[in-house]
Amino acid sequence: MTSARTILAAILTMLAAGQSLAQGTPMDVKKTNGCGCCLAWMERMEESGFAPEGDDMFAGLLVRYKLDIGVPPKWSRATLPWWKGM
């Protein structure tokens, strides 16, 4: 079983390696209105060259959406990015 730390390390490695490829890559971020965590995360993605766009959802609907697409319940409160074309 893959640990959350291993997954996080892989994501951070990919972000570092792919930063030059990320320039302007559109990213749809499912979030609640005014979520400070999501807004900070989107800001960090902009600094890394992505072009995140926030898609505001009610909290309950956002959690339901994440569960419906297969996000594990323990991660249902995390920021959910989607790259255009996914």
C-alpha cells in the first residue's frame, strides 16, 4: 500500500521537474467559496506556472463530488485540481 508521504513526495517531485512544462497550463480547482487553504494552494500553483481557475461549490456537494469520482474519504477535504482535458 502506498503511503500518503510517498504520494506527496511523488507529486512534489513531478511539480519541480515539470515546472517549465506547466507554464500557463489551465487547471480547474473544485473548492468552496472563500476557502483560505484552496486560495493559498491556487496562489502557489500560479507561482509554479499553472493557470488555476476556481470552481466554487457548496461544501456538501464538493465532498459528494469527490467521493463520486473515487477520492478516498480521508482525502475528501483536500484541494482537488483538474487539468484541462483530464
